Amino acid sequence: MKTNWTALLIGVSLSMSGINAIPTTESCAKLCLPGPPPCPFPETLGGTPGCYTCCTTK
């Protein structure tokens, strides 16, 4: 039960953070369709959430 609550809390935390949550492959594809979005600070941990990893890797 403890594990389930932890997973739930993590899920809620990611949902609440919205754009800070790592996007799924599908949302990455949508975000990157015309071209990669601007990704300030890609060298920092995570960079702009999701955009560096999903838009620079094919």
C-alpha cells in the first residue's frame, strides 16, 4: 500500500507541475512538429522540460 501511495503522490506531483513533467513521446512529437521548440538551458539537468531530449533525438 505504501508503494501505491508513493506512486500516486509522484503522479500527482508531475501532473501539478504541468510543463515540468517529462512529456510522453506523443506530446513530444506534437511539440516538435513544425520544428523543435526553443530549449533554453538544455545543458542543465532536464533543460527545458522534455524538449531537449525529445526534439534532438529521432
